[in-house]
Amino acid sequence: MSKQYRQGDVLLVRTRSRERLEGTLVPRSQGRIILALGEATGHAHAISSAHADLLEFGDGERYLRVDGPVALTHEEHGAIDLEPGLYRVIRQREYGPGMPGYVRD
């Protein structure tokens, strides 16, 4: 079973796959990798370390590539220390009348 880490509405699943390393590099925001931004609060699930990159693929999937120890932080959650590796980034979704959407915080 793959290691999994959850922080609020963000789930990281460690993967062994190396085939998805050629995605588009997602630019940092003020030096941080933002995995999810709270629309209502402005809080962010973020990584400040230079030891990580966020890659996005044409199908919308995102992968976090970690080359050294990093911490996933958020203003309302405890930090999560991540080991080097490749992680699929999954945002929690909610379903309601009309259409599905990402959870808003």
C-alpha cells in the first residue's frame, strides 16, 4: 500500500511511477508551492522548500516531486513532514445539485 498524507482537503499519495515526470512545472507563488488555496480564508496548503517541484499534466493531474525533506504547512493544520519521493496531489471534491466542485474553505 502507498503512503498517504491528508491535510484538510488535500491528499498526497506516494507513488513509485516514474513515467509522469515530464509534466509542466507549476510556478511558485511568492516562493511557495501552493497545493490548494482557500477561497474564503486565503489560507494555503503550501511548501516553501526549494527541495520540491509541482508538476501538472494535460489531464489536470498534479504530482509533487520531493528531492529532500520538506514540510507541507497550513495556517489551521499541523505541518506534515514529507520524505523524498513522488506524490500524486488529490483535492477533495464535493458533489451537489448541478455539478461537482472542489471543497471550499
